[in-house]
Amino acid sequence: MMTQIMAVAVGGAIGAVGRFLLVSAMGRWIGHGFPYGTLSVNILGSLAMGLLVALLAAKGAIPIEVRAFFAVGFLGAFTTFSTFSLDMITLIERQNWEGALGYLLASVFLSIGALFCGLRLGRLVFS
């Protein structure tokens, strides 16, 4: 268990730095008027998650620490959107259309709503 935690921690550190560098580079390259950096990270992370899942399915016997490093650590810190995308595809492949739609709507609207509530609450408490 400890080796898995270390794998997640190291992967997470690398993923977080990668996200920072890519978002910063996109801002310098294209500008800051639109969240191109975040969009790029989410798309790239989702692509990487798809490739990783396909690799894991094809190879099968990849150590759990390696999976933890890449899927939970690196991609989890690089973008949690990749995990959301994987969850959506899993629901769709299972033909759980109601679950997929519910998960999509709940993820978007409840997450945005929670951020709004946190922002309002934080402004009340901290100002």
C-alpha cells in the first residue's frame, strides 16, 4: 500500500508541474482571454487516459504501482477531467444512458454550483 501511495504522490507532483507548465505556455503563446491552457490540459489528459486504459487492457499484467502512478497520480493531478471522461465512457459503453446523462449534468452543474457557493461563502467569511 505504501508503494502505491508513493507512486500516486510522485505521479501527482509531476502531473501538477506539467499542468502548470502547459497552462503557462498556452497563456504566453495564445493569450489569456480564453482558458486555452485548461482546455488543452483537459483534452490532452483525456487522450492520455484513453491510451492508458487501452494499454492496460491490452497488457493486463502491469503492476498496480505503475497504474497508480499514471492514472491516479500523473493524470489525476494533470487533469481530473480525464477521469471524468473515463467515467462517462464507461457508463456509455455499458449503455447506461440515464446514468451517463445524470453524471454529466450533475458533474457540470453541481460542480459549478458548489464553486459558486464556496465563492459566496468565502467572500462572506473572509471579507
